[in-house]
Amino acid sequence: MERLLQRVPPAYVDGVVAVEVSPKTVPHPARAEVYTLGECIPLEWSGSGADLHSRVVLYHGSFAALARLGDFDWREEAWETLSHELRHHLEWRANQAALEAFDWAAEQNFARHESQPFDPAFYQSGEKLTNGVYKVDDDVFIENDRGVGSGEWLELAWHGRSYRVRVPGGLRAPAFLRLEGLVEPPPGDAVLVLPARPSLFAVWRRRPVAQATVMVERRDA
């Protein structure tokens, strides 16, 4: 890693407090042969964000997963990933609104983990991975865009595989269902989000968010 960093112009690493290698494997939510190789994580800033400090992480588990699929140049991929994430660092510094949204989403997700009240749409301020799928910290949120009643089955896709899950009886939207049993889960939670349908009632009185853990079933086993 030190050799790679020596190739980087100093301006690109200004404010980057650490470049780390993590053992995590980070699968793409939709595509079976795609993995996230790295990430730039904003840490702290003030004012316009020009003084942003970031941490860059390369995911060794993702590199290893791709290497198992065929020809893979570790050194070249590491350089491309590092360069890509350092560009993200510069982009973050120029986008105060995005930094504020990122920070707010992280705070709301922390509240979710602590079973405290949180905004049920917070995940949409995180990183959009693909249509209807968002990432906040290590957690991935899969949005269900169809109305569903309690006790019904829902189908979903994750990393190229098909699953189904039963909505717990008595559950009402908005609800966050933490998924267990995925073959290649994300490093954090995989959460199926059941949004509440828009209504005039919801404007005046927000319903508490329900949370539950459910086991998925493979559809393509």
C-alpha cells in the first residue's frame, strides 16, 4: 500500500487521514459477479467541507472474491480502486450538501440500531447502489415498492440470487425487516424496507417504524 501511495500526487491525499485494508467482502446487491473494492468515508469537516478529513478503505475480501472468478491483476486493481476513492474524497470536499446528507443519514441509522425514533426515509440520503437500493455505513436498504399486508410473501433479489420472505403477522408499514440467511450478505445489515403509503394522515401524525428480523428462503436453490 505504501508503494501505491507514493505514486499519488500530494494534493489528492490532503485530508486523507488513513488508507486501510479491511478483510470485509462487500457484494453488489444486484449483480452476482460484482463486488465493491473500496470506499471513501467522510469523517469530519466544517464550513463548506473544504477541510474534510476522510478515510479510504480497500476491501481485501472483495478483491479475493473477484480473483476467484478468473484472471485478476491485484496490483492494477488496487491502484485503480485507490485512485477512484481519492477522487471521491476531492468530490466530497466540493459538495457540502452531500456531506450534510451523509452525516444525517448516519445519525438516523445509529438511532435505528439503538431502537430510538428515526426518520423512515433516512436511507434515501445514503449512497444509491442501484434502483431502490441504498447504503448507509455498512448497512444496505432494499426498498419494496409494492404494497403488502402482514403474513404475505415478498420476493426480492440479492447479489444475483432470488429469495422470498414472509412479512410477520400484525406488522404495519413503515417497517424495516432485517434479513437473515442471505448467501453473501453485506458486512452490516441487509434491510427490506416497507414504506408507508403516502396519506394526509401521515402528514399530521407519523406512525412509529416497526422493526423485525426475518429469515429469507432461496427461490433458486
